[in-house]
Amino acid sequence: MRERTYPPPFPDGWYRVALSTEVGRGKLRYLECLGQQMVVYRSDVDDRVHAMAAFCPHLGANLAGGCVKQGHVECPFHGWQMACDGKVAHIPYAKRLPTRSLQATWPIREQYGQIFIYHRGGCTPDAGVAPPYEMPAVADIDDGRLVFRGRHDAGVVHMHLLEFAENSVDFQHFGPLHGRMFVPWTRMQVPGIAIRHEAAWELDIDPERKHLAYFKNHAILKVFGRFVQRTRASALITFYGPAGVVTFRFTIPDLGEIVMFQTHLPLGPLEQKVDFHWFAAAKIPRVLVSYVIGNWVSQWQSDVAIWENKIHRPRPVLVQEDGPIHRLRRWFSQFYPEGSGARWSPQGEAAAEPVL
């Protein structure tokens, strides 16, 4: 099976689990993802969002069938109430409460209209353990220079997260897969127009930011055989961990910038829930914003057709002109920490030199 060729499916990192609007005040949302079953809920007291394991520690009822009362999740079976730290807060018929933390919880953040949790494999999720890094803060969204412009639910793609990360260093696929222009949001090619890409990939040099990787792309259109200089465009793509959360920053000359979140939520092995969520400078016309985002989505769909039908080669045969695939894999392997029970060591490092 394809999935057996890949590393474990749930690397450690931040993942988007819902839109803010999908979890109303005092409401519960049941989720199956990242090899876990959980409820995400919003307190009816202070509007804060929390996540905990879905099944009551008492006799295993699904808490999603219960309700939120005074900031606690109440089980529908016997009325046990669980606090956001996983401890039992109230039992209607008991004189004494269990004192140890009984329910797994996850670190959770709500930013830019989205809800994210930090998944840590191989150990019991615990809100008392701080994530090794935080969700990105985007200054020009925070200060209002960029405003929300739209979102797109791309559904489920049958691939491993590693493929999306590795795509950023596979420089030689840009010509065959991304060398043609498409009508945005479609698979219709625009005749007579080609795209030339100049790509680069690098890691953050700060040891405290080793979870960050950057892909830079400069593109120019070739229209009926001639490059058109005014069509030059650039994009900075930032990976916050193992591709669960990726931001794209598109620069539009004389108008401003667009920032798009592309998020991947692993529902199972080779099964990613993909969403796009974007912000733009107010002066950029909506039709242009839609064109830029739609063009990326059309190009991304070319990759999907490959990802959903390929296997992982732990020891790929490479040539000198291929990108830094082994370096990317070493970076990605940090998200399977020692002691997690799912350590992945990329193979073939001794043979990292290209085979000519």
C-alpha cells in the first residue's frame, strides 16, 4: 500500500481544526483527526475555545452529545462536568471528586478567524505542556493593513504532509507542472502563455526558529514567445512546522500584499483536509485578489494529481540539478521527536550525493 512507503502520518505541529464561526458560544464540535477523537468547544462564560478528548473518563460516553455549562463540558450520560484543564469539576451525586487530571486536552489558539491545536504524538496530550513554538503573528493583519477577503474549502486530498513540504525543494517540477497559465479556479489552460519560475528554499538561521522554512518564488510570464517584464511577481511561502500551517505572501506592485493561509489537517494516513484563508490590502481590487488566489489554487491542483498517485522513495535517485530534497527531509524529521513513539529518520542520508 502507498501509505507504507511514507513516514508516520501525524507529525508534531499546529493544525487548523475549525473556523471560529463553526464553534459558537457554548457549542461543542466533534472531530476525528490526527489519530485522535476530540471535542472543540467555546466557553459560555468567557468565549474562549478549548479542546479535550471526546470520551468521558467515567464510563466512556461521547461528550459531544452533552453541553457546555459555566465553562465546563457536561457529559450526557451521568452529568459529570469536565473543566478545560481536563479535571473533573462537578459530579451531581458525588461528595468527593477525583483529584487527578483525567481528560486529555490540547493547547489551542484562535487567530485570524481560525482555530488551531498543537498535536504532540507519542504522549498524552496535556494543556500544561507548552508547545515548543507558537502560531505565527502576522503584523499587517494585526494592525489592520490587511483585511479578510475570503476562504476556500478544498476538501480532502489523499497525500502525506511530507509531499507538500518536499514540493518546495523540487525545483525541477516547476516547468512540467507549473509552466503553463490556467484560468484561475479552473483546469483550463490559457493558450500562448507560459510561466518561468526562479525558486529558492532556505531555513531560518535562528536556533529558536528551527521550525521555520522558507520558499521564495519569482515568476514572469512569457506571452507568445516573449517575456513581459511588467508581469514579474514574487511570493514568499513560510512553513510553520511540518506544513500543517503555511502562509503565502504575494506582493502586488504599487498596490500592496496578499497573505494566504493554506492549512492541512491530517484526518488519517494519506488524508488531508485542505483549506485556504486569505487577507489583502484594502486597495487591491477584489477581482485581482481572486485572480491571484485562484491562479495558485489552479497550479496547486496540478500537484494534487501527482501526489494522490505516487509513493515515497526513501532513497531517491537524484541528479546534480535536483533541489535539496535530503536537506528538506532532515528538517522535516525534527517533527518526530525522540521518545514520541513515532520517530522517523529519513533514509538514504549516506547516499545524499546525486547519482549521476
